[in-house]
Amino acid sequence: MAALVYQRRQHTINVFVWPAADSHEAPADARTLRGFQVRHWTRAGMAYWAVSDLNGMELDQFVQAWRCDESALGTHGLSGRVRIERTPVCGRGAEGR
């Protein structure tokens, strides 16, 4: 498992990543637990959890940006190599970045 920590103003965003039980890709699932916003999604055989005390809209924006950046970088194979995709990211061409 990997744990990544981000900060937005006075708020911490924790992102946890580990291999998913299956390779099924799932859109972000949103929920609130004990006052924390939680987002979960799977992509390319990995499960992602983002947890923060940010408001829901801001955490959704963070998750969307994360997923767009992830698409721009391609997927990490078991060999550790990164495949770079040369397609527009999240509906924007290179000029929109």
C-alpha cells in the first residue's frame, strides 16, 4: 500500500493506493464518514481512496484532477515502466493545459 499526503490550505488530503481485488474499472464513489469526505475509485488494477475534511466539492475537484493527471501519465505496468499516452486529457487538447 502507498499513502500519499497532500494539502489544500489548512486541509490535509490522504490518498491510499493498493492493488484492487479485480481489474474492473469503477467511477468515483462518494460518501461521508465521521465528518470526513471519502472518495473511492479503481483504475488499471489499482484501488484508490481519498480522505479529507475538505468540503465535498473541493475533494471532487481534487479527485478529478488526480484522475486527469493519471490519464496523462498512462498506466504503470508490473515492470515499473510508465506508458505515456499521447491523447488529449479529460477532453482538453494540449492548449487547454
